[in-house]
Amino acid sequence: MASPPPAVEVIRTVRLELVPLEVGHAEEMAAVLNDPALHAFTGGEPESPEELRARYVRWEAGAPDPGTAWCNWVIRAREEGRLVGTVQATVTGDVAEVAWVVGTAWQGRGYASEAARALVGWLRDRGRTVVAHVHPGHAASAAVARAAGLVPTAEVHDGEVRWESVAPA
């Protein structure tokens, strides 16, 4: 039997806080995510604060499928006191599919790896198998997946490699 959906809560690391996403984060996050280069592997383009606010309203309302939970956090760099990115998990049964993005200005500081490690650990502590899908050309995202304890599989979905958490020894 599948575990109940996890309740999104603040997750703290040495340098970061993963804070449950709220509609009120949209304006600051629109500035964090405004670089078109962030969409090189995922498609799309930066969203305005209004577009992001509308998306966050949908996310706060929850997944339309009662068997799926949308868990979304903003990443706050504690020393700077500002938002620098997001992490998310779509939880269906005992599987959580995760994703992350850190604004261009904060890349190269290890924030994505630190946030992804914290998220994967949090989900695994709640009995979830964790997966991510990473474009094979996106070396930085593959490094984040590896740092979070995920390993690549031979499975490819929509041109992206499936990465999975490994069972603890």
C-alpha cells in the first residue's frame, strides 16, 4: 500500500532553506528565473510575475489526480536572505519525481546539489523511491542528480535519461 502524500514543510541545510512555495513568491521568483538560458534543455521562456503567479495558484490548488501530490519549494540562501531557485517533487504512490532549477546568478555555488540532496533525503526518509529525468546534454543537471544520490538508468523518456535513487546498502 502506498504511503500517504508527504506534508510539505521547511527543509534546512547548512546554507539553504527549502520553503514551501506560495503564490507570494512569484514576483521574486520571476526575477530569479528570468534568464532564457535556464530553458535551454526544458523549452519555454521566462514567465512574467503574473504568469508565474497564475502557475503558483494552480500548484497550490494541488494535482487534479487525487493519487498525485505536487510538492514545491523555493530555495532561500540563508546568508543572502533571498530566493535563488526551486525544487519540486511530483509524488505518485511511493515514487517521487524531482526537479530543480537555480537562477543563473547563483549557479556554480553548489546550491542545486545541496537543495537536491536535501529533497531526495527528505523523500527517501518518507519511504519514496526518487527519480529525475535529465537531458543527456545537460552535464550540470546530471552532476546535481549524481550529488543527490541518483544514478542514471538505460531508460529514456521524451529524450531525457531517467535517474533513480539506489536502495541504501
